Amino acid sequence: MTVPESARASDTPGGVLVAEVTEDELDGADLLHRMGTVSDGALIVFEGRVRDHSSGRSVVCLHYDAYREMADEVLRDIASEALRQSGASAIGVRHRVGSLEPPSVSLVVGVAAAHRRPAYEASAYVIEELKRRLPLWKREEYADGSSQWLGGQTPPVGGAGPDQETDGGSG
């Protein structure tokens, strides 16, 4: 993964460094190395990976699909909320779409903060909220040739609130 030039920490020492849905491969270490300042004592990264099993079944592929026109904005909103609530100084979040085989990285969240608690809190908030709100769906494909959609966030229709959700979640 290469973080866009406009999103690098040297250009933007704090705030939301990157928040996007992408088809590109993800690498948490790359994001982490671009975060933080001398005031940040905690730098963490979370990588969500495709597992080779789910509910006792052998998974060969996970297909992610997203409402792209809305997803980046939702991710940016979630990252901004996490910054305000936790006191972290910088956050980067990227979620991959497309067909991914185990152990591909499907989600990366990086956080920089002065202390560990705000870093962990910001990371957890981003992960839980994107599972709840991100307009993204996943389909598991199994070794026996069957597949199953696992739900996701339904985009608001006609002024409905952002809390409409189908069963399941992303990531």
C-alpha cells in the first residue's frame, strides 16, 4: 500500500491522514511509518485479515463490495469523530474491496496519540463504527463451492437515519 502524497504525516502532522475504500493492497506498517510526531508516545496499527474459516466452514475467498460514493465520506466522519472523542492526534483508515483470499489484509487502522489509552480507544471506535455504519457488504465463498452474503450497512433512503442496518456487519 502506498499512502497518497497528500495524506502523508510529513505534510499533515495531525488529523485524518487518509480515510478511504480502495482496491489497492493494504499494509499497516506503511501507514504506521507515516504517522506521528515527537509528541506522540503511542503509535498503533490494526490489520483486519481474511480468515480461512468462519462458523466451522472453510473460507477460500471473501468478496467486499461498497457504495463507493458514500463510503469514503463515512470513513472520514468516523475517523474525525474518533479524533475528537479520544484525543488522538492522527488517524488513518483504509478498507479494501474486491475478492480477497486468506490471509489478505482487508482493513487497516493506524492511530497516533500522546498516550496508549487514546490510541486504543480511537482504533476501537473506528473499527466498531465502520462495522455499524460503513456502506460495505461481504460475501464469503466456501471450499464446498457455496457462498453467503453476510449483511452490511444499508444506505439511508429518503431521509432515513444512518442507523439502518441489516444483520451482520463489515470486516
